[in-house]
Amino acid sequence: MSAKIQPPQLPKGTRDFYPEAERIQQYIFDTWRQTAESFAYEAYEGPMFEHLELFTGKSGDEIVSQLYNFTDKGGRDIALRPEMTPTLARLVIQKGRELRKPFKWYSMPRLFRYEKAQKGRLREFFQLNMDIIGTDSIYAEADLLAAIASMLRKFGLKDENFVIGVSSRKLLATYLEEIGVTNPALVYPVLDKRLKIGPEAFAKALAEANVSEEQVEKLDALMNCKSIEDVEKLLTKDAAKNALDEIKELFETLSAAGYKDCIALDLSIVRGLAYYTGIVFEVFDRGKSMRAIAGGGRYDSLTEKLGGERMPGVGFGMGDVVLADLLREYGLLPEPKQSIDFYVASFTNDIKKIFSVAKEIRSISSCSVSHPLSALKMGKQMDQANSQGAAIVIYVDGDKASEGTFEYKDLRNGSMHIGSLEEILNSLKQG
């Protein structure tokens, strides 16, 4: 007796997108794309896999544990991309001098990370990336944060539903220097975990990074500041004050543009990655009941770190998983039912005439057209039209229509009409 074939299983940490789910996914993609392009960002893409060294060069060898990596048939170490920024950096390095700067690009890549699958985090996901390359102006950050706020508003979220928390690696670096911390590279990862590990573990980890108790207290005081005025009271040296002035200008610019209620100072945000050099930010739901919706910052040294010329850059990533969870919580995801423009029906099951009329509609418009694929009673055809969300049903052989015209039913209001295809198309537009 042959062994029973086991049905195939969905790989852990991945998703299937049946048509209903895909319609929601396309809604997210469309909103991302429309908002990015309304801010004059241009689309770009890269390969789904890169040389492993591109990711280890950016993040160190420890990142390998989080990658889907392999050796190809040519003996090359390859990894599926876990993020888009290294690919962007490579593109910039390859054609940096040919690119007119500054430039604003966006991408919506499929990404892969080998990590524990849990709520808000999968092993395969999509992410919107928006970046500005070639300027160190604080107004680049302002442009990106304005785009994030506009995008979330476009999804239907209110300002009271989300917050863009803003911090500064430059401020932290200058303050660490001000209080005498000698090895900030060891400190950043600890600061990034501050709210996750508790005060005792936080103090212990800082002690292991050669930070004294007095310095820990000063760091706590800085990271607990809720306003720019509170921070000003702690700073004594010009370098830290200049970094704070940058945050102040960012906030004033965004406030003037109508985004005041979307942003907040949050110096607990550090972003663990070593390549950040200036403003860093994360976006959360107000209750912080979920993972960050988006996060990013300035990375002026990344291209240099990867072997190219120094090129200032700032950008962010917004994952689709947490975003969809948030929109679902607020009831802002669209109805996933199918929606089409026309269903072409026949009382006599004249399939050839159905195909002919459907072809003519498609040739003179960009409308979606469906029809039966086998002989069906009119009741069954109408069931199909309704289940597919057709706006108008066109009857190819109605006995009341003269040559060149058709009987048609507007399912949006139940009314019957007679008209040419051009008239029917106009009826669709008029609603």
C-alpha cells in the first residue's frame, strides 16, 4: 500500500492572499503609492536577493541569524533581502554621480526575515520605503514625516489615533559625550531596549557598557523629557544645544504645515541600528498596544560604510502587517467583496454574442466585464452578477432593444433602461 500523500502546508510566518485578502492588500499598496507620488517620490525596485556581504557590511555578522541565506550554484553567499535600505545604498553607490540630487524615491518590496512569527511580525511581509538622498537639510525629515501623517490620514486614521515620536541620535551622541560616556556604540543598543527590559536590567546593561550610576541617572533624566524646554534645562554644551535646535526647527516646520498634533518628542526612541546619525523616529498607535507602524531616521554614513562616497540620506519603512492590524481595529479596511462594472447576460445563452459584446466594451473602455462561461438560466446569471458586485447587467438579446442598442439593468438602483454601449458607459459614470 502506497503512503498517503500529505496535503501541502503554508510555510510558518507567511500568508496566502485569497482574492478577498488581495483586494485589501491592493488598497494598502494603492494608498501608499498615491501618497508617495503626491509628495513627488519616484518608484524604484531591486532584486529580491543580494550578496550576503551587503547586509553584514551594514549590520555586522550577527544579522545572519535573522536572514534567509544560502550558497548558490556559483559558490556565492546570497541572502533574501530583510530590508530595502542596503539595496538603495548599493544603487546610490553604483550611480551616485549620475543621479541628480537631492532625489526622493519610494519602493514597496517583499521582504524576508527569519525570526519568531508573532502578532504584527511575520517572516515574509511587504514594506513601504521612502527615502531622500543627497541633502542633510532638516526639511528632508519634515517632508518624510509630513508624508507619513498624510498617509495615515488618507487611510482614515485621526490624529488622536497615532503619534510620530521623534528623537535624535545626534542629540544622544553629544549628550553622552557631555556626561563623559566613552563608548556610545555599546550604549545605543541598551538604550533601544530601555522600555522593554525594565529599570534594573537597564541599569545592569549600562554598567556592563562602563556607564556609571551617575551617568545612568543623567541618561534617564534626558530620556524622560517630554518637551524641548525640559531638554534645554539639561544641556550645557553647544554641540548638544545645536542638535536640539534641529529638533526644534523640525517641530516648528511641521506645526506650521498642520501636523502639530501628529508629532511628539520621544527621546526613548533610539533605533538600535548603528548607521543612524541624526533624527530618528517611530510611529505608534496612541495606546502603544501594537508594534511600531513605521520607523526610520537619518543615515548619512551608510554609503561610506558600504564602500562608497559619503552621501546624506534619510528614510523610513512602514510594514503592511501592523498597519493592517491597526486599520482593522478602527474598522477602516475596505469591504473585501469583488466589484466589477458590467456583467453581460443572455436569455438564450448566446455565448458567442456575449463574447462579442464583452470584447466591444473592453475595446472602447477600461471597464471590467464579466459574463457566464457556460449555459445558465437567467436567475443563475443574475446570481453571478450580484455576487461579483456588478454595477450594470447588459442583456445581449432583450426583445425590447432595437439594432445597436441593449436592454440593461442598473443594479445600483434596480432601474431598467435601453441604450447604446456609449450610453450605457455614460450611465456607469453618472452613477
